[in-house]
Amino acid sequence: MMTLEKYRFVAWFALVILVGLSAFTAPQSRLWELFAKTTFHEKFNKAHGVYFYFPKFGSELLALQGKTVELQGFYIPLDTSPSKTLILSKYPMAECFFCGGAGPESIAVVYLKSPPNRRPKLDQILKVRGILQLNATDVEEMTFIIQNAEIIP
């Protein structure tokens, strides 16, 4: 039978392990939250002759640059056939950045290693794993990019 002291030690040890594991995975599970902490500042773009909003990323998000991350979101179609490029949104289509009132922090472009076997349905929830790239300069690319990605079943 376990003594109270041994029980406390086992409970403490289990708690330390659980906290350690959650700290290890926390940034990836809250990637949308980290995207939302990005601030945008208006700057003139000489090449296009207009003002654009450029991002300033937080330190937590910058620490994930170039690392493997997982992101789950709503599928927003770009074209009618299966493609290696897709958009994930924090919100369904009616509320997404393109159609609703959400901002650029609520979408990410995903470049898959290979096209899916079949085209996902509008607003289907997908989870992907790939390399996070942050874009602060190219106005013709999205701000949050997941490259070399695969859809996680």
C-alpha cells in the first residue's frame, strides 16, 4: 500500500510531466491566438504606389518561424479542383477575412507537399502540419504561410 508521502510524490511527478508536455505543445495548439497578437502598420509600397498594412510579429510567433507547426481551421477554396494550395481560416467562410469582418490574422495559406486525393468541402475543418513561414514584406503573399504541409487525418 502506498504511503501518503509516496502518493504525494507520484502525484507531484505526474503533474510536472503533464505541465511539461503541455508547455511543449502549447504554442502549436494556440497558433491562431499567436497570429492574433500580430499588429499591422500602414506603410507606402513604392512598387505598387499604394499603402499596405505590414505585420509586426510577436516574439512567441517569431520563435516558431521555420519550425514544424500544426494548424486546424476551416477550408476556404481557391479553385474548383484539388490543388496543392489551400487557405485555412479561423472562421467559417461567411465570417472569414475575404467575406466577413475578420482580419488578416485569421487566415493562413497552406502549401501541401502533394494535392489531396479529393477536394475538401467548403468550411470542412482540416488540420495540417508543416513549416511555419512569416511574411512581413511580400504584399503578393499572405502573412502566415505553412509550407511543405500535409493534411492530418
